[in-house]
Amino acid sequence: MRSIGVVSTSRADYGIYFPLLRSLQADPEFALTLYVSGTHLSPEFGLSIRSIEADGFDIAEKIEVVLSSDSPQSIATSMGLGLIGFGQSFAKYRPDILVVLGDRYEMLAAALAALPFKIPIAHIAGGELTEGAIDDSLRHSLSKLSHLHFTATREYANRVIQLGEDPNRVFVTGALGLDNILTAPRLGTEELQRRFGLDLNEPFLLVTFHPVTLEFEQTEWQIRELLAALDLAGFRVVFTMPNADTAGRIIAANIRQWVQSHTSVAIDNFGSVAYRSVMCHAAAVVGNSSSGIIEAPSIKIPAVNIGTRQAGRIRARNVIDVSYERNEVLKAIRLATSEEFRKSLETLVNPYANESNSAVSTIVRVLKSIPLDDSLVRKRFYDVDVTE
């Protein structure tokens, strides 16, 4: 039996992980060790650890890192707390392989703590770009700390190899989050009304706006421009709240104030099933979340992507890129919600989908078959031919 550690730090990564966690939990060849940290443990962000427990997963360790401030100093301090906390956890529960996902600073803390323990790291979603956020640097750093790589597309796999990673350790899986899109059950409108007070009988926008961490000084202006555009658009709005990045609380405070005077709602923690169920009913997804780029194409939903946070990601035709300025956002919302644009997405193909195999099946196969010896943690830099 192989001990597979998985680090989850927020509702976002948990929703992506979910089908993999289910598979690892059910497989007698694996012992799942779940490390929970970040906003999962924070009442301010919806205490989403309850969703993990309700889903029947045992939590091995809880690593507290989130502070009551989101200043640059507080984020740096949280990274330090994460490094200490994960180090203490690995001293008690040392997995055979540690799985991390994406680009969060809490994930980087876990990977750094694993380094002196010689714990092999499997990184999901490397090679992607988000040029407007510090996440870009965190993601590439995680790739260099990792020993196995599961990427969403061939282009992203090539970028990981360009970082000097052995091509034999890089596997193209498609986006893991898509494994849930077409197979997971969806909540009906009555259930969504009962749980969250949502009336989905009239058109609405699903809006998520996260801090753009390389532009955090402009956060107040950015969220006010978005809210002004939503005023002019005239749709009801279902907000999901921002993550725990620098200046995230500025966004949250503006949203909470705005919904008080509008027939709209702000939800701290939908959970992955409810979020995707709501997305299916939305007139459009608006903001700067990766879900509009990676997941929305699979259900043919338009996405208005605002600003630079997701700059560099591969896009399908459902994405309309726009600046922060309110009139530009309004124009994009009107285009996205038009009957003509929505009809044009009927034949849309998601570039993050893997038509041949599910992401989970590929990841599980590799985790089962990879030799657990010193050769796994000994990495050689792979030099790409640059003579062309």
C-alpha cells in the first residue's frame, strides 16, 4: 500500500481534487493522507473544511496559516507559518508521494517543507501562465521542486520540460477539474434555492473577482469599476467571494456592501458541486477566475475575463477578454449574454479536455507504477535543444 499525501488549501483546489481523492480513497493499493490548510480552516472564508468532512474524507493534519490581514507582510508571514506547520506534519506523517496542485503560496510552503524529508512531489497543473499574479512564479517554482508532472495540455507540458524537467516524468492528462464537469451530479434549482436562497428562474451573472496580486495597489479601483459595470448591465448577480491573497478583503468588503442594495447574493463557500450547478444556469461567468477559462467551455457558458490575472492561459472561444474599465466590461457582458454569441458556442471544444483518458485514470496509473526509490528524488536537469 502506497501512502499518497494530498495538500488542499482552499475550496478551489478541493473542487478540482475531488474525483482524484475519491479514487485514491477507494483504491486498496493507496492510503490517502490529507493535509488541509489555508482558507479551509478560516470562518471568514466559509470554513470549507466542513465540506471535506461531510464528503467522508479523513483529515490527517490541519495546518493553520491564514492571518487576519492580507497585506504583503501578512502573506509572507503566512508562507513562513506554512513552512513550519508542514514541516511538523511531515515529521509525523511522511507520505510516499506528496500531491500538490496549481500555484498557491500555501502549496509552495508544503513543497519546500517536503524537500529535506526527500518526499517525492507530484505537481498537477504545471506549465500554465497567469501573468498578472504572483501565482505565475509560485507555479513554476513548484514545478522545479517536483518530481512528477501532470499537465492539462501538450503546450503546458512542453513549458515544464523547458524548465529543465525530464520529459519521461511529464504526463499530459487534461485538466483534472473537468473530470467532474460531465459526470458529477448537479443540484436542481429547488435544492439551490433551499441551500443558498438562489432564484435561478431569471437570468443572472456568476461573478468571481480575485485580487490581481501584481497590481494589488489598484484593487479598490478595479472592483469598483466591475461593480459599476454590473450596475449598468442590469442583471441579478451571484458572487463567489475572493481568495486569501493580498487585498482580497478590499474586494470582499465592496461586494458585501454592493449586494445590500441590489437583488443579488454573495456566497462564501458554494462547494464544487453547487458551484458547477449554478454555472450551468448562468447567463455568463464574469471576473478573473480560471473556472471561466478551464471549466466553462465544457458546458458552453460564455466568460467575460477581466484584466491581466489570467493572461497567458490557453483560451476557448467562450472567453471574451476585456480591460478593467467599466464601459469595456459592460460591452463584453452584453456581447456574452447575447443570443447570437451563446448560439456560437454550441460546437465549442474545450482545449483542456483529454478525449482519450480521464485525468484521474492517468494520475492514478502513474502513482501506482512509479518506482519508489532514490531514483525518483534524484533529478537531472534536462537541457532543451536551443540551436534551432
